Amino acid sequence: QVQLVESGGGLVQAGGSLRLSCGDSGRTFSRYAMGWFRQVPGKEREFIARIKWSVGSTNYADSVKGRFTISKDNAKNTVYLQMNSLKPEDTAVYYCAAQSRPSTGSFNPSRDFDSWGQGTQVTVSS
């Protein structure tokens, strides 16, 4: 496992934007894809988006499609989550995750990520 560190969370009004960043500890590690999840207390962690590191193809949850964009900077080993048109229901702790190997079969966000960050709080006020 590697140490992932998120930043960029905070308090924003509904309709506003935030950009989250996720870097690593500097150790070289196998990185097939990077993703973002979020979790609200009392609920299961929810998959948000994934980007494949080499080809840049993306997957999104329907709840954020068209509002959130995942991107990467290979040179900086950093993945970003641009969040626009934020809603109060987007309030959660957001986690960065790394997928070190290709999925076995279809992509399964509940199974395929093997390293996690500590999370960053995003609060959207109405």
C-alpha cells in the first residue's frame, strides 16, 4: 500500500466549486488507475470517479456526471477532482484511492482499489 494525501476540501456555498488534489508519499508504486470516493456518516462509501493512469479514460457515478471532472498530472503523480455546481447533498468526506492492477473482469469499485487516503471534508451550505 502507498500513502495518499488529499487536499482542497472546505466549505463552499451551493452552486460553487472546489478542486480536490491527491498526491502520494513519493514512493514509486504500481498505478493502474486512481479514483475518488465519498462517505457520509452512517452510509457506505460511494464511488465518484476513476481515471486510468496511462490512457486517461474515465468512469463516473451518475450522481456527479456532468458536474465533476477527474484529471491527472502524470509528472506530478497527482490526481484531481474538479467539482462544479456543488449541492448540499455533495457534503461528505472525500477519499482518494489507488488501483494498482487492472480489474479482474468488469470494473468493480468496491473491490478494485487497494490504497486509500485519509480523506478531506467537503461541506456545501445551502
